Amino acid sequence: MNPSTLWSARLRPLVGVIALIAVWAGIHAAHMIDPVLLPSPLEALQAFWHGLAQGTLGADFWKTIVRTLSSFALALVVAVPLGVVLGSSQKLYESIEFAIDFFRSTPASAMFPLFLVIFGVGEKTKIAVAAFGAALVILFNVAYGVMGARKQRQLAAKVMGAPRHRILTDVILLESMPQVFVGMRSGVSLALVIVIVAEMFIGSTDGLGQRIMNAQMVFEMPDMYASIFAAGLLGYVMNLAFILTERRFVHWGGK
């Protein structure tokens, strides 16, 4: 690949970003929306930089990261082993498939009152409800990955005399890893969404969700857009981290 083609490929993802900013700036300049409600991209960027350098945006950003990763870690600890067990037994999975799909299809926000009753208003509720939502997504994907492991490779391992635990660890789990990573990516994204929504409505004094709501209530629109941008950036970076990790360590996916 020649240098010009290489640079073109690297810069291509920026086209959408530049187009979005151009449309935003055009709408603002044409006053199609009240400038009080839609500040310019430059104003939002300045609010973002000021919040990181001199304000509390950095602290709120970090608090949301901690809550998201805590809930995601809790979901992993519960969902991965359970998903392996369910995926290894077709009958067991079919017996509770309805319950898993039912709760997975239930909006996490609908579970807020239940978790508030159990854990009260505080950190435990935010982390628990986010972990619950993420765990169901991870559980489903892990079980599906284990069930979808290629039977030919399992049979080949049995013919060669591999014990059952080696077949599980060296064949089934490795075969399921691409699907597991799909679940992990979906789980961490869902955990972030639930944490931010929880920060908005469950008695928070910090976090990006609380910051977005406070800015909207007092019409600090540049700060609100800066906080929304921070939340989107956090979600993008987390998703990208899982994609790069998968490419690095699960290079056999689909082969």
C-alpha cells in the first residue's frame, strides 16, 4: 500500500466527524435553532476543555468510569461462569431460557424501583442495576458461544484422548471467545448507559449523568454538550479497547 493510500485509509474515519461538526456549525450560524439551546461547536469544545482543566468535569468523568468498570467487573464474575455452565448443558439452558430472555428484554430503567427498595439510594444501586443489565447480555452471549463451538473439533479432541476438562478449556472456551467478546463489548456499553441514566435520577452528586442534568436545568448548554461529548467519548474508547484486545488475543475468530 502506497503512502497516499495509507493516509487516506487512516483519515477516512474523520470524514463523518468533520461532516457532523460542519452541519452543527451551519445550523448554529443560520440560527435554525436558538443559539441559547444550540451553542457553536467551538463553545462546546471550550466548555469541555475548561471543565477538564479547571472545572469538575475530570472528576465526574472519572467517577462514571469507576462505576461503569465496577458494574462491568461484577457482571463478568457472575455471567461468564454461569454462561459456560448453561452453554454446556442444552437442557439446562432451555429450562431457563425464557427467564433470561424476559429480563434481558426488560428495560433496565424499569428495574430502578426494585433496586432502590433493595439497596436504597446510593452507590450500590447504581452499580447493581448496571451490573444486572450487563450480566444478562454477557450471559446470553457466553452461553451462545459455548453452544456454538464446532462439534468437529470437540470430536477430534475426544478421539485424540483429551480429557473432558481439557476439551472445555482448550477447545470449547477458545471456540467461544469471539462470541464472548461480543457480549463483553455489548455489556460494557450497556453498563455505561445504565450508569449515566442512574446518575441522572438516583440521587447523585457527581458523575456525567448528574452533570448533564444540572447543566440542562440551569441552561448551561455548552457545559451540557461538553458532558454529552465526554460520555460519548468514554463509550467509544471502551468499545475500541475491546475491539483492539479482541484483534490481538482472539485472532483465530471465524477461522
